[in-house]
Amino acid sequence: TGIAMDSVTLEFAFRRSLERLAHRWQANPQELDLLPGMTQAVELSAALPFPVRLWEVQNVYYQLGQSFYPQARRQADEGDSKLRAWVEQFRALGERLKIQVE
């Protein structure tokens, strides 16, 4: 359309929103509804016409992988269907963030 985008400002605004969501998720990993939103936001970042720096989100993901994920995986293995879905979504998000869980 001939309109120039301010990709620096757009990247900053999108990244900050994503980081706020990541920190909210980090503070409440047991709130199972936050993970799908994180996954959707990361997927959206890949579709944008400019790169989005995800290192802060990756750090949050890694920290949750060290703290909450082992407990969630154990409970999922013991039959908790909600946590089984969370574990599957967590692993899928890790793939999108290029972080190996196990």
C-alpha cells in the first residue's frame, strides 16, 4: 500500500506486550489458561514482517522448564489430564522458541 511501517517501534511494543504476558505466566504457571495465549503470541511473532527479539520470553520459558515443568510432568504422568495438556503445550511452545525441554 506504500505506507512505511515503523518496525522498530512496532517490534518494541509487541515484544513488551509479550514479555508482560510471559512474566504473568511465570508468576502463575499453575494458571493453565495463560499457556495457550503465550503460544499464540509467539506464533504471531513469527508471522510479523519484522523480527521480534524473544530472549526474555525464552528466559522465562527456560526458568519454568527448570521449576514448574518437572512437577507438572510428574502429575501428568500420574493421570492429571489438565496438566497432560499443559505439558504438551509447553513442549510445543519450546519448539517454537527453539528450546529443548528434555
